[in-house]
Amino acid sequence: MNKTIWLLQITGLTSLAGCIILFSLKKTETFLSNKIFSHFFYFPFALILGIGGTFFLIFSIIGYKKNKSEKENIDMSKILSKYSGQITSKEFSLESGISPEDSKVKLDKMYKNGICNLQVTESGIVIYYFPDFEPEAVVKIS
């Protein structure tokens, strides 16, 4: 998860917790027994904490959904062209920014749909081969 999204979630939850605590202290009347604090102080403060916390949480949800959709929209042609149509799940994971497990699932799904072929090296490394991205042979004209 993105650090900014995580920070927004923590800030939002902390603000909402502060709002709830301020309103619960009002119920006990111990908070207002000290004349320094009045209704004019803590109602707006609690309201600001509650509204701010809600906005932080909303922005974190929007950021999470945007981050998730960016990871789903991977430019496959750019990655496959870079590797000349032959890529491992580990390389695909590094290039696309998705987890190694998700990259393997995505590449296996492409294999099952007939988009690519599998090649296994002698050392057991699985290479996904995309023939459409193979560099064209150089033709010499005599």
C-alpha cells in the first residue's frame, strides 16, 4: 500500500477517534468542570476533527482505488517489447509493480488463453514466450 494512503487512513481514524472522545467527555461533564473550556471551544473543535477525519478517510479510499486501478492497467506491449517477447514472472513483477504471485497468475492466464507459450529452461526457470513481440530478423539485401 502506498505510504500516502496509509498516512491518510491513520490521520482520518485518529481525528475521528478524537472527535468521539471529545463528545464522550461532554457527556461526563468532567471535561467542562474546568471553566477554561466552554461549549464555544470544544464543539467546533470536535466538529472540525470529525469532518477532517471523514475527509481524510474519503481521500484515502479514493487514493487506494486509483492506485489499484493503475496497477491493473499495465502497458503489456511496452514491457514485452523491452524483453523481446520473452519474460519470466519475476521480471514481469519488477516491471509492472505487481506482486510476484499476481504476475504469475496474470501470465498463466495469458498462457491458458493462448496468447503466449511456455518455455522451461534446464535449470527450471519458466519463460513466457510471446511470438508477436519477437524482434524481426534483419534482412540483408545483396
